Amino acid sequence: MAARILLVRHGETAWSRRGQHTGRTDVPLLDEGRRMAKLLGERLHRSPWDGLPGAEIRTSPLVRASETCELAGFGGGRAEAWDALMEWDYGAYEGLTPAQIKERAGQDWLIWRDGVPDGETLAELSARADAVVRWARSADRDVLVFAHGHILRVLGARWLGLDPDFAARIRLAPASLSILGWAYDAPAIERWNDTGHLS
């Protein structure tokens, strides 16, 4: 089993700043997002992580995640792009804010319960997260992934063996660091939504 899986949400984009659902649209990082990625990288290259020399690294192929990976100092051939780490396909709700979606769908809309039209189901997203969990547990080494808010939240839920809608209760900020590991031989959260490197 993996010693741990480190999760990094990409740095800030114009759409994440405005709260727009950013699935497959390839939105670049803002200058602030690039700064966040560099600060995160500085943290991961200091003790106790020391650059994670033995870690296997994967990134979403979308530019906001792959650039975060590169700016954090884990590019240069160390990271492999993996479609399983792409963000939720929001279909007809791509680019909309929660307020705009609620206006269209009804005021009680909740993505974790109601999903998105013409996009990916929560079950499909969960199946991708399960593939990442299986990969992470396939060998005795650390893994580091760079991805997106919703897929990483579902990954956290599935690591713990919980239903994917548990992800509604575990938020993630841009450029945050989370660590999933083990306690008493059971999957556990060691750290979640840590942004101490940004303050």
C-alpha cells in the first residue's frame, strides 16, 4: 500500500476566483495562481518532504493543473499526465456560477445530489477517483497528484471508503495541500485543505 498520497489543487484562475464551474475548459492560471504554485513548491521542497524524491507524480493534463505542477518544481519529466485526474465534466453548467445554475435549475440545486445535464454523472466521476485510489495503493511509495477541486474531493471520500457525495463536506482551496494516509491500518486523512504556505 502507498505510504501516502499527496493531493494538490491547482492555483487560482479567473474562473475559480469568480466561482465559475471549470470542468474541461482549459483556463490558465492567473499571476496570483502562479505565485501560489511556486510557494507550494517551496514548501514541498523543504523538510519534511524534501522534494519527494521517490514519489510517483501524476497531473491532470489541463493547463491549470499541469502548470501548477511545473511551477511547484515537479515537471521536467517527473510528472505524467493522466486523464483520470481531469475535473468533473459539468456539461451544460460549464462556466456558470452556483447562483446562475440555481436560477436555471431551481433554488435547491446541489451538484452532489442533482448532478449536471449533458455532463458526467457523480458515479462516473467516482469511478475515475476509484482508479486513482487503486493506482495509489498499488505499490509501496508516495504519490503526488495535481488536479482540481471536485475530483480531489471525491478522491478523498473514496480513499476513506465513503460514498462520493461525502465530498460535499470537504472543501478545497486553490493551491491547497492535502495528504491521505493510514491510521491503525485503515485509510485516514492526515492533512486537508492546508494553505499555510500561502500566508
